[in-house]
Amino acid sequence: MEICCRKVGISGEEGIFMFHGATALSMDAKGRMAIPTRRRDALCSPANGSLVLTAHPERCLLLYPQPAWLAIQQRITELSALARRLLIGFAEEIEIDSAGRMLVPPALRSYANLEKDIWMVGQVDRFEIWSEVGWQQQQAAMLALGDKLLPPGFVAL
């Protein structure tokens, strides 16, 4: 599935990026992953090229454009000390190089068990980056829930 994004706001006005879709990517031996061309502008233009990559409790990574990260920092400071240590302690400012790649720091690669085959999954204001095994486990968990995955009223979507 191709990753897609569009710039919308709460009532359709411009200002908030909506990232969706999932795509398989490869990470090279140096820990660099190529951001699909269609995503680079969407990720970088509102952030002047500055992105934030951090850890998530489910052993994936979260990739935010800088403005989206700044918007949630206050909420993060209200979390437990352990949650703050995870989300803020692992946070790294990331830039995309001229070849469209970003370097995933070794500590984050290790935390998320990232190897060569990875997945980039849009989640409205951010992307999740999963190992192949982690993404397969997430899909299995979703399928196991069946019609209980979505609340009443959403099943008919």
C-alpha cells in the first residue's frame, strides 16, 4: 500500500497534515532509510526540514514533523516520569539528507528491533516505523480482534 498524506485542518482548512497508508521500506547497513519522495515535502516543508524521531512503548518509532512534535510536548510533560523518559529521552532531531534518506540512530534502531525490512505507517500527525516482525504482529493482533477492533457504529464504514 502506498503512503499518502494531505494537508487539512479540523474543518478542512489548511494547517494539519494527515498521514495515512503503509509501505514496506528497506534500511541500509548504516541505518539509513529512504523516505518516499511523495512524503518528503509533506514531512519537511512545515518543519523547515526538521523532524523528530522517538520511541513508542509498543517497540516502534514515531516520526513527527517538528511542529507536530512541539504541539504534543506539553502533553508529554504531564505523563509519568517513565513515559517522559521514553518519549523525551529517546527523542532525536532528524534531518533528511540530499538523497532523501534519514539516519535512524543506533539506540532507536535497537529499541525498535529495526533491521533491513521495515514499515512506515501513517497515523494522522505522525508516521510509525516498525520492524517487519513488529508490523506482522500488529496485523495479527488487529485480525484477532475481528469486529471488536472498531467501536459500534464504525464497523459499517
